[in-house]
Amino acid sequence: MRVTTTHQLYTARLPGGGAAVMDVRSGRGQWQHLNSTAALLWNQVIEGADLSKAANRLTATLAAQGAEEAVVRADLAALVSHLRALGLLDASPAPAPDPAPMHVREVLPAHTRLSLPDRAAGLLALATALFLLRCTPIRAAIAAARLVARLPLRPAAPERADQLFAAVRRARSAWPGRAACLEESLACSFAAALRGRAVTWVIGARTAPAGAHAWNETHGNQVIGQDPEDRIWPYAPALRVRHGRNK
């Protein structure tokens, strides 16, 4: 069965005016980081603007700010050629979600007592997430997460989401291979659903240094399951799969 998603490109609006674009057309997805000037043009593209008109508007704006018009036009022409070579102008971009202030919750200690049903859910959910992310393109995992988000679930309170993520982390400790944030966060979404709860699955990026991350949110601005040593925040969301409304 062929699994697809509506959009193929997801954009994170980064601090400082830059952007990171996740292309999910193949494999585990590819990220492209854009500087602030490139992001100005890209933001108009994903909002549906005509590329030539957007380039002309940006040229006029930068020229009015003192930039040399001929240089701006040459730079933008090179940028458009680069975006076209990457295939980004031939794909379907999603609207960029707006970043919001987040409260980061640390993962529960490894010795936290967990119920047997939660541990079983964590084990099954991690196995499912590993299969999807290792054996199928990431767009299949996104489609599966969206299907789960349509189930009649109750939003998980932050403390409950902490327990479910801890159950996934407990299952990961028994996994002989590598399972990073992408696998854990997707598994947490599945584990929550198995227990009748919903958490949001988020994939995003940061700058300085450039990097990507995946995590879970609940109750709007509560980030679940972060390690104490992971102090570089915030990441900007590119894709949110939340219960009832995905974007």
C-alpha cells in the first residue's frame, strides 16, 4: 500500500530570521538550512506567492534598505537556481507553524516505577516506531501518526505524558540498536494512544549550531521527555501532528 502525506516540505522559522526546510519525499527526510535573506523569499513561496513577483518584491525591499539592486538580483537568481536544483520548488510546502514559548520538562528518572500496562504500551509502541522509521520512508511514519491523531483520545496531562515517555525510554534500554529522539517521540505518541491519551508529535530544527530534533508536547506548551544535558533550546517546529488538527 502506498502511503503519502499532503505536504512534502515542512519549514521551521528559526531565531534570527533564518529557516530550516525538511523534505520528506525520500528516506528519513533531508534538511536544508536557509539564511535570513533566503528565508524571506522562501516564506513568500510557502505562502503561495508567485516566485518572480516575490523575488521582485524582495529586491525592491532590500534595495530600499541600501543594498545594490544588481547584486540583490544576482544573489536571488542564484538562490532560485539552488532551490530548483534541490527540487524544493517542485514539491508541496506546508505552512510554517509559529514558534511559541515552551516549558521543557525533563524525563523522569530511570528508576521511576511504571505500571505494567504502561511498560507494555511503551514496548509495543517503540517496536512500531522502529519498524516504521527503519523500514519505510518518514512520510509513512507521518501518515501513521496522523491516523493515530484522529482516534477518540483524551489529551494527556503533563504528568501522565511524562510516565508514557518514561515507559518508551524503559523499552529503549532493552533495544540493542540505536533509538534517538525521532524514534522515541514517535513511540511516545503511539504509547499514549494505546493508553487512550494523546500527545503531540513535533519535528523541528535549531540554528547556531544547526541541527534537527523531534519531541512531544502536551497542554500546548509543555515539552516532554528531555534529557537534563540537552540545554540548547528552543527548537522551532516544522511539523506538528496534534490530536484533531495536524499541520
